[in-house]
Amino acid sequence: MRDFSFFIPLFLLLSISSFCQEASLQGLVLDENEVPIPGANIKFNTSGTQTNSNGYYFLKIPANQKNTLQITYVGFKNIEVIIPEMEEGQQEELNFVLKTDIEQIGTVVINGNRNTRVEGVTTISPETIRKIPGANAGVENLLKSLPGVSSNNELSSQYGVRGGNYDENLVYVNEIEVYRPFLIRSGQQEGLSFVNSDMVRKVDFSAGGFQAKYGDKLSSVLDITYRRPVDFGASLDASFLGGSASIEDASKNGKFSGIAGIRYRDNSLFVNAKETETNYKPRFADIQTYLTYQFTDKFELSFLGNIAVNQYEYEPITRQTNFGTLSDPQALVIYYEGQEKDQYETYFGAFKSTYKVSENYTAKLIASTYNTQEQEHFDILAQYNLGEVNTDIGGENVGEVEFTEGVGSQLSHARNDLDALIINIQHLGTIKEGDHQINYGVKYTHEDIRDRIREYEIIDSAGFSIRPSSIELKNDQPYNSYDAPITPYTSIRATNSTQIDRFQAFAQWSYKTVIGKAETWFNAGVRTHTWNISGDNIESNTQQVFSPRAQFAIQPDWKKNMIFRVSGGLYYQPPMYKELRDYTGAVIPEVKAQKSTHIVIGNDYSFKIKGRPFSLVSEAYYKNLTDVNTYTIENVRIRYSANNNAVAYAYGLDLRLNGEFVPGTESWVSFSYLKTEENIDNRGYIARPTDQRLKFAVLFQDYIPAIPALKFYLNMVYNTGLPGGSPSYVDPYDYQTRLRDYRRADTGFSYVFKDRNSNYPEGHWLERFKELSVGFEIFNLFDNQNSITNTFVRDVYSKTFYSVPNYLSPRVFNLKIGMKF
């Protein structure tokens, strides 16, 4: 045997010498819109690397010599640049922009995420959206893990932000405002979110202090950009919850491109796992398309279309809910008759034309139409027994009700129909001159809502028909007979035909400069909103508001990469139709716009740990609200008082640490503190329905080093309980109780058979796929019993009410498969 021991020290010496004669490059690879590109190749000679899911790369190159770098990605033009000689150990940041046209590209952009950092905007990777498990997976699923965003209903895509309710959030897709159905009252009825994750290219989210270019809402902005394809592609995903498919392509000359997606959702996996035994037939489906055609280098026309048909058939049979304590276990048993049939059909279409008048001026014209046709029909009779539970472990009747303490019934009836048509036409303009930029826009909206409400509820408890708390009639049975007619506990009858015309305009100025050695960024703007309400049997009413807003950011010349921000202004929310309708169903045209004076102070600290990027984002905020339109929330249904009879405030702190806790993946940990209270009719401050005090959330991605194809995902949220554990008829000043804390963890495992970096020989069964993975998901991993509302029943003996929690979904298992071609 030959002795190679002599060569070992020489080999180590050469290795050390080679290591010391290296320099390093790092940075981002972006597309034309400064969106990070994952999986882009960066090569020199025979070596190289790829960008991670955030578009970040790190590459070592030989020192003291010129190096030629090639940056490539399918569908984009290649970049080839010469890197000048670098000294040993020298580190440089180089960012690259890939384009789809024939223009030769040089280097580069510094700090590609600068705009979102100075504006206080959170950018979420579309790949992360598609991977992270959730009962209602999609963009909103990830939003709920961000600080300041809250939701206690995993089956709903709705969310509240910093003390606001579900109606206070703006949603845009490709600069086009999108809307939600009006009559949804529970999360399991919602079906699909408007946003199709298969088509998403970019997701930006602002939790407050946003610019004047965005519309008039009080809480947040979700700004979605759909992909513009550059070549053929297709995807297919299927699971026990439904499936989705998409197809995309572009013409050879690159002028035409199109992407289309179809989705189907079935929530029966969750509903069948609940305590209520039902016959349940959900049919949630939609189809979307985004088409673009570039007529010339200056003019482009695009179309965004969506058709959604959601049918919800629900026939409850029985329900048993066990509650109470170990020493005093209780159970509510309900037997049902009747059924519910709901249907929501929405049709949406929008054309957007973009004309580049000059290098410094771009003009856009957007026209959109939204129509929703909704019906909510149900007749359900519920007869209940409240009693003690058998606790004899091992006995035949353990868990069953042995002794009945209360009986009663409830009849719910509705014949609600709504048809809403919303038409928009909008002009947007962007003017650039050096470091100055001016954005402006004008918009006209016409809303035509036709609404018919026929809804009542009759409650019988312990043999007595319960009347509304507002009706006071003397009852001295058995001494005198009680012969007053039976009155429904709640009864709403209204027919409304309402038209709303809105004129909106905004102008804002942005400016980047250097003060001393610190980079600074200014933004200031103003919005105006005028609206007129008219309709049958109501007097026409016109109102107008002005909304000034401003942002300032500074990045000091420090070794630490920090940006400080302050933003705020006067924000108004002119009422939509739901906010105009009071508890009786009547439209009140005099309802004012809710007003919020809003200030946000933030800090963005970017740093690296072991060469991996991290950022710590912190924001403190305060809102002072006047002309507040008070409301109640039941599940996801919001009912307004429509009288602007309150003032309110909200303040809090949001923290988020995100980065590559595991190399090549994006994860984050977030924390929120919020306090929001309202003063109704000057009676003193009490908690608002959205007073979610504390929130912790973790979103984590990992893989097994020995088996990198085996991925792990965790989405975990803890929220303290919301107000809402009270009967709907009580005075909130007399009955301030909260629901139990919300605790939920969803986890997923995925095995990737092939991704874009895998190569298989021709004829191999995996060669036809671009990506192929199989996953297993566990929703509500720890089987926590979260509740969304309480049902209140009466004990015939003690004459007291028990609050029985209405539980959300328990632990549920799901299998899924995903593929791209």
C-alpha cells in the first residue's frame, strides 16, 4: 500500500491558500418590477449557485483576477457581466435585474427591496403562500401570521387589522379594487377567496399609514400582482379539500400572454368533523383569467376576469356539545329539522390600458364591473335539552345526558336576496423627473344595490316564548292568563333599492434625496371623496371628505442597516351599503364617514447571521377615531347601528423577525399587542368587538439535511380571546365577556420528487414534470377546542343562562399532490 501521509499537509496548505485567495459576492436577482426571482442561476466558469426563495444568492469567486458572471433564468434574457479584480476577503453586494425584452441589461439595482422598506410594506413570497398549510390556504392564510392581523376563524378568509373589522381592508389585484359578497354570515359559507394563489406573482401588504394612492378604508391594503407569463406552463393541485389547475402561455413574439386558473373547494372535511351531524353539500368553484397584449412598445391592454359560483346546502340533524367543569359536566343536545340553501354568484371583469406617453410619463385607464347575486334561504327548527353528563368512565352511557335541566326550541327563518352592481372607471398617471415622482388619479364609481330582507327568529325556553328585550309587558302568571300574541325574538323586514355615486381623486408626491450622509425619502399626498346616496323611499344625501397623508423614511450612514419611518394622516371610510343599513334593515343615507387620525412609527433593521439575511421590523401605532359606526360581530357577520354614535381609539406594538432560520427558506416569528376601546353615547369606554390584546405567531419552514427533498412546514397562531361571549341582545355595557383564547397549529410534510433544479434523462417518468410533490397535512395539530361564538340556553330550575361554546374545527388530516408542467 502506498503511503500518502506526506501529501496531507501539502493538501491542507494548498486548500488554506486557495481559501484565502477568494472574494465573495452577494445580493438579489430581481425581475423588472423588483420582485425577487427564486432559482435563478449565477455561474462563473464551471462553478456557481442559485438564488433562494427570497431571490438571494451568495457566491465565492477567485480573488485578484477578472471573472465573468452569467445570470440566467427560464423566460428571461441572460445577463453576462465582467467582475473587476477583487482583493482577498473582499465582499461586495451586486443585484441584478432580469428582463423579458431584448434590451441588453447591465448591472444593477442596490437594495432591491428598498421601496417596500421605506413605505412600511410587507412583501410575501408567492411560493411561501402556496406551501404553508392552512384550513383556508392562500394569501389570507399567511396574512393571519403577520403582526397586527387577527382572525379567530380558520374557515374564513376575512381578517381584522389593528383593531379594525373585516370591512375596513382594501384589496387590489393589478391596481383594480375587488369586492366581497355581502350576505356571508359564517366562515364555512365563504368558500374561496378572490385571490388565486396559482396566478400570484407579488404580494404587498400594509397594516396602516398607507399612501394617498390607495382608497378610503381605515385599516389595511392588500396589493396583489398577477403573473405575466413568458412561456408555457401548467399546474395541477388536488387534495381532500378540492383542487385547482392553471395554464399559462405567451406568443412567440412576446406580445400576447395569458394565464387562467380554475378552483374547486369542498369544506365538508371540516364540517363533518364538527359536533353537529349534518347533510352538507358545499359547491365552491371559480375560474379566473388574466390576459395582456402589447400592441406597441408604448401601449398595452390587459383583462382580468373572474366568475365564482358558491352553493351551500346545509341540513343539520343533531348536535351534542359537552362543556362545564370536571366536577360539574354539562351537555347541550340539539335535534334539528329543516335546511339552509345559500347561493352566491359573482361576476367580475376589468380592462386596463397602459400608455407610456414618454420616458417620464405613464398613463393608465381602468374600467371594471362587479356583480354579485346572493340568496340566503333557511328554515331551521332546533329543539334542545340541557342536562348533566354521565361521567362513569367505562360505563355504557358515559358522555350521555342523564338528567335534563332545561328544554327549549328555536325557529330561524330567512328569505334574503341581494343583487349588487358596481361599475368603476379610473384614470391613473405617473410622472417622474429625476428623484421626484408624482402620482395622481381620478375615479368614478356607481353602485346599484337591490336588497330584500325577510328574517325572523322565535325562541322558546323552558316552555315560554321569549320576547325581544325592548318590549316590556307585564307577566303575572299563574294569577292572570298571559294572552298577548307571540312576538318573534328578532324580526327584520325591509326592501331597499339604493344607488350610490362616488367621485374620488388623489395626488401624491415622492422624493428621494441625501441629507448629510443619510438617505431620505418623502411622500405626501391628499385624497378627496364625494358620494351621493339615493334610492326608493329615502332622501338623497351628498357628503365629501379630504384625506391628507404623509410618509417619511431615513437610512442613516451607519454600519448597521437600519431604516426609520414615520407615517400617518387623516383617514376616512365613506360608508358602503352594509354600513348604511341599520339593525332593522333600513338604509340611513345620513351616515357619515368614519374618521381616523393615524400615526405609525417604525424601524426596519436588516442584518446577517452566518451569511443568511434577517430583518427585524417593529412598528408602534395610534389611532384616534371619531364618527364611529358601532357594530356587532357574529361569526363573520357584521351588523351596523348606522348612527355614528361613538368615538374610539386603538394603539399597539407589532414586531416581526423574519429570515433564513434554515438556509434557503423563509420563516418568521411575530408578536402583537393591541388595545382598542369605544365610547358609545358618552357612556364611557368599553372594549370594541375587535379588541384582540395579544398575539403570537410562528411560520416555519425546514427540511431534513440528509433528505433535502423532505420538507416541513408549520403555521402556528395564538390569540387572546375576543369580546363576543355575550348574548346578542344584551347591553354591551352590562355584559363584557370574552371568548376563550384562540390556539391553533397547522403543519405539513411534503416530499419533492422533482423541482426546477432536478435533471432526469429522457424517457424517465419524472422527465415530463417541472415540479412534482406529495404532501400530508394536519390541521389543528393539538386538537384545541376553539370557539367562534356562544349559544345561551336557560336552566328551568336555577333560572340562569349557560353559555355553550360553538366550537370550530377539530384535528383534521389531509393529503395533497401538486405538479407543474
